[in-house]
Amino acid sequence: MIENWHTEQSIIDQNLSVQLWGISLPFPMQLNLAEKVILNFISRVRLAVAKKDETIQKLKSQYESALERCSYLEELLEQQRRDFILK
């Protein structure tokens, strides 16, 4: 019984993939569908790369700000140390 269910599930999955990919469509329509799928994929990849680049740029900016802040605090600490020693 379980084997029949797996076999039926496999057949349903195959039929679904055939329908999704348009294999039952005429060849020119198959190419058009495949082209649309590829173009959609390309646009999603480009969007992901753009988001990655934006995130990297933000992180670089935050890193530079942190370095500047650290440098400022180190100078302030050094000045306070000098002031304390002179007193």
C-alpha cells in the first residue's frame, strides 16, 4: 500500500513538473516559457547581487565610522591621561 502511494506520488510529481515546464506545449511555446523562467531567474539574481552590494557598502561605511570614533576616543583618553598626570 505504501509502495503504491509512493508510485502515485511520483507520477503526480512528474505530471506536475511536465505542466510547470510546459513540456506538453508546442516547442516554440516551450522555448518561450523557458526563456521567461530564465529571465525571471536572472532578474532575481541581479536583485540579490544589488542588495548584497548595498549591504556591503553600508557595512564599509559603518566600519569607517567605527574606526573614526575609536580614533577620537583614543585621542580623548590620551588627552585626559596627560591632563591627569599634570595635576
